Amino acid sequence: MKKIPRDITGPELVRALRVLGYSQVRQDGSHIRLSTLQGGQNHVTVPNHRPIKVGTLRAILSGIANHHQVTVEVLLEQLDL
């Protein structure tokens, strides 16, 4: 079972999510908005923090995993995190 990383930054997560077709739509202050059409339209907001708090990262990854119908562990492997 792969654990959620504790030291990932916002820009690192944005780069990793490109694998799933996410691209930056806009940035408002310290929050980056991403969208994908892969598996249907989905939007996610990533805080541009160094590092992202574990609870926040878990919530973001859970939403993305639900959209792509995979577990968080599978998602972490797909994203190579």
C-alpha cells in the first residue's frame, strides 16, 4: 500500500496530474485551477503551497480518484508520487 507523500508541492502535483490530462485553466492567488476531459469533465483546485498539507492532499487525490474510478493507491502509482 502506497502512502500519501508528505513533501509534495503544488507545482509538483500540477506536473504529475498532466498524466491524467489535467491542464491549468487559471490561477487565482495561491490556488491553481486544473481541468480535464479524460473520463468526463473534471475540475480540481490545487493550492500553490510548499508542501501541501497531508489532509488537503488526501482530499484532492480522493476526488480525482473517484472521478477516474480508481483507488487512491492506484492513482498514486499512476502519478508516480
